[in-house]
Amino acid sequence: MMYFDYIGETKDIEMRKLYIIGIGAGNPEHVTVQAIKAMNKADVFFLLNKGESKDDLVRLRKEICERYIDDPSYRTVEIADPVRDPATPSYTSRVEEWHERRAVLYEEAIAANVGEEECGAVLVWGDPMLYDSTIRVFDRMIARGNISFDYEVIPGITSVQALAAAHKIVLNGIGESVVVTTGRRLADGQFNSAENIVVMLDGSCSFKDFPDAESDIYWGAYVGTDKEILLTGKLGEIAEHIEVARNEARERNGWIMDVYLLRRSQ
């Protein structure tokens, strides 16, 4: 940060620096050189703990730190992730309230653990720009005005990229478009005519009700990790098999992250 003194000369002002770092879809080798350089600047890492069933997500972040950070003097701070309030009827309001609670928790943790001349970091699964709330939460903290900091975003490999690579496919046909959406939006039917649909955050297997049973589906769970599961075929023939595999994997591991591409029949 810079400011001008009364005679017009510039002077440095020290300010907390935060990094939002995309770390890929689960494979430690997806972590980019840029991400590794940023991680080595951080004094403290903030890890959202989503509960005992998702301890793997915290463990992997710690393993990535151990693997790539040269100076072992860095610190880690775990933050218990608040739960969305199911009593709030509006989905948008429910998420907004959840983000506000996250902002308060991050604000308190940063104030307590990052000195004015230090750097902190948040390691984001995949890439911070795609269905992740960290940037929005940081902007909320800045708007609240209770703590001063600057932040930088480091991109990462998404599960969408990892899915395409694992299945050896291009997401779009020649001259075609790609829609990236959620299971909730797919279930609304608004993308039924799209040529290629990438679906994330689908806890209800919404593909089962997609009207084109001849569409090809390329599905993956835990993409990029040692738990990876890949299935592909005609939607009408394989949808039930995917649902069974998904339910079994979630029961076995306590959590699941999956993503898929639907490609309409020609």
C-alpha cells in the first residue's frame, strides 16, 4: 500500500496480506508453481473444518502444506464452518446469512492470528472463482470495515478440468457452447436444450430426470484423488448405476464431491 505525505512523497504502509489459493481438485500435483510461491509467503493458514465426516479435506490441505512449504514455522488455524440455517426459507437469504457468519469468524481469526506485517492464506479446493464463497466472504469483511487487509487470488485447477482430463474429452463439440450450473438449476429444467452441461453440487442426482435419455454422461467423484470414481455411458442406461455408486461412496467415506458432463444426443 502507498500514501502521499504533505510534500507529495510516497511512503509505504504495512498492511496484512491474505492469499486465497486454489489448490486443485484433490491431487497434490495439481498445485501450481504460483500457488506454491504464495504458500511460502504465508505465516498462517486458515482451514475451514466442516466436521468430523470431512476430516479428509483438512488433512489434505495440511499434507499440501507439508509437501510444498520450505519453512516449517508456519501456523495453521482451524475454523469451525457454520451450518446454513434450514429455517430460512429463501435459498439466497440462507446462503447470504451463512456467508455473513463465515465473514465474522474469518475476521476474528485474522485479527487474532495475522500481524500487521504478516501474511495469511486460505487454501480453496479447486479454483476460488467457481462455486466457492471465499472471495465473497473476504469482500464482506472489507465492507464491514472492522479489519484492514489486502488480498490476492491465486487460480487453481477445477474439478471440471480434472473430469475432462480423466475422461479424455473436450467439454464442447465444434462450435458448441458449454453451460456450467448446479444440480438445483438442472432440476429446474431451464437448461434442457443446452448442448453440453457441466453440473456441480448435485446432491439429488438430478440427471435422473433429464429429458434426453440418449445424452452421454461423463461422471466423476473425488476426481484427482486416490478415491477417484469414473463412470460414463448413455444416460438412460447408466443413471441408476451412477446413483448407486454415489450413495455407496458417500456412505463409505462420509462425504462426496462429484461433477459430471451431460452431452445431448445429436
